[in-house]
Amino acid sequence: MYQIIKRWKNAAGPLPALISAFLALAGITACATAPRAAAPSRAPEWVNNADAVYPPEQYIAAPGYGRSRSDAEKNALGSLVAIFGQSVQGEITATYKYSEAVSAGLIKEQESAELSNTVKTSFSQDSVYGAEIKETWFDGKDTHYAVAVMEKLRCAMLYTDLIESNNRTIEQLTGIPEKDRYSLDALSRYELAALIADANDAFINILAIMNGASAALYRDELRRGDAYRLAFQDIARNIPIAVTVDQDRGGRVGQAFAQALSQAGFRTGAERRPSGGNAPAERYVLEAALSLEPVKLANNRNEFVRYIVNAKLWDRQSDQLVFPYSVNGREGHATLTEAENRALRAVEKQIQESFVLALRDGLTQIAPKGGTK
């Protein structure tokens, strides 16, 4: 480079502007190869004092931190939920089930577009309706920060609309004509009404932080979830369900179903057939069939029996299937008789453990999407 510059200088006098620019560019390039680490920006005020940035008379704010931005946001939302206290945290399960019911279409869409979106957000320990992450900050080393914020006026309106809309849905669900009161459809309505009422309890507790007077008014006026559960139990006690089992062994399978239905609160028994115009047959009947089939296993001297129970709960008034249910498995012993006994005991155990849960799921499936028929 020196030789080139010397020749150019001898030939043309002073260094031309092009060489000066070239040298300047070389200097910039050299500097760029060894950059200095930028100093981290100063922590925002909300990191140490959220109330200074988000005044408590207007906002509820909680900072959080973590190794990643996502962790920091979750930590901030969890801190925000903690502000509402144990009363809200204890109702998380109820509101989560409520959110699942909305997503499944069992609870009608809310009138407000904002509610339609927020109500489908999972309500869990690290999220709450109306909360948002307002700001985030990274300290340039290894910690991210975030602040979760709820604007009191906006959220008071949000929760008021949500509670009111839910209450209208409850009124529609439970507005059942007396002639249809003792039916599985009515039962499913009251179960869903209890679920919505449970969710409203949590929403009222949150509203109390935003607007105590409105929350107190709702607590006095609205029925709690337990009130709808009492009505649910009354309806169940007045719904007889007949049980019939083909190929039953000593009535054991039928008795297992009857006990499970009784535990769920229903009246049960052998089916009554019409006789002389009186003693009408029950509207609902559980029709089941038992199958016990010997099975031979290679290189095994024991006797084995495969058992299958297929059952269907029917609404004979509408001639509709309410829900199906089945259990199956295999049991073995040295003798075929004892293998069959073991199979029957396994059937009884499975019915006791799973039939009521299947029944409740079946009721959920027939639950209406708000309103009466």
C-alpha cells in the first residue's frame, strides 16, 4: 500500500480525495472488527415500583421476572392473581371448567366481541380475564422482567358484562316447563347452570377489587352454584331409570348398574311394564348385555374368560340414545367357574368405578347451548 501511495504522490502531488476516503473507510472497517458491548439500559421504574407508573386508583399492576420473556410474563400474571387472594385461587378449577364449556359450545357466545374472545382464554393460576402484559425489559445479562396490568374501570365493565351475560344464560337454562322438569335434559341444564354460577363467584371476587359496591350487589342477588346442585339432586331423585341386562349371572351386573345409578342420585329398579293401563314403564331404561366367552391361551394351563358388557341408556319418550357404555377385559383361573366369577367381579368393579363418570359425561353431551327448547 505504501508503494502505491508513494508512486501516486510522486506522479500527482498531494493525495487525491479518493485515497483519503479509502483510508477513512479502512479505519472504519478496522473499528468495526472490535465492537464494544453496549451497556444495558437503565431499569424502568415499574421493575421496582409498579405503583409509581400504574397508580393504584386506576390500575392493578404486578411485576414479574424470569430467565426468559415468557417466564417473566407468567410470573407477572401469577403475581397479579395472588393480589386477589385465596378466594379467587380456590375457584380456579371451576372457572377453568367454565372456559372449557364455552369453548365446547355448551355456553352460548357472549354479546360483546371482547367477551367472546376473553371468555375463551384459559383461566388458570397464571392468567386472568382482562389482564395484559403492558411492558417488558431485559437487563442485558440473564433476567427478563414484565409487568401485568388490569385497568380498573375497563375491567369492572368487562366483569359486569360477563356476570350479567352468564346470569341470563342461567335463567334461560333453568326456565324449564314443569311438565319437562323431571328429565335428563333438565338435569343437564341444572348441572351447567351450577358450573356457570361457580364461575360467576370467582368473577364477583375479582370485580370486588375493581368496584366493591357492584360486587356486593351481585352477591346478594345471584344464586350460588350449590343452589342449582340441590335442584339437580331433586330432579335426579324423581327420574326413575329401569335396568335390564341380557345374559346376566344371578343379577350381579344389573345390581352393579343399579347401585351406580343410586349413588348418582337416581331411582332405579327392574323395569316396570304397563299392566292394564296403569303402572307405566319408565321413560329411561338402561339396556345392557353380558357376554362371557372362554379363551384358550397357548402354553397356559389356566382357564380364561373374556367378558364384555355393552349398555345403552335410552329415552323412550323421544326414542333417542342418551349415551352408550361398555366394559371389557379378561380374567383367568385354574377352573372355568372361578375364571367366570373373577370376570364378574371385574365387571362389577369397573361399573362401580367408571359408570357414574360416563353418565355425567353423557349428560354434558346432551346439555343445551343456552336457552330452552
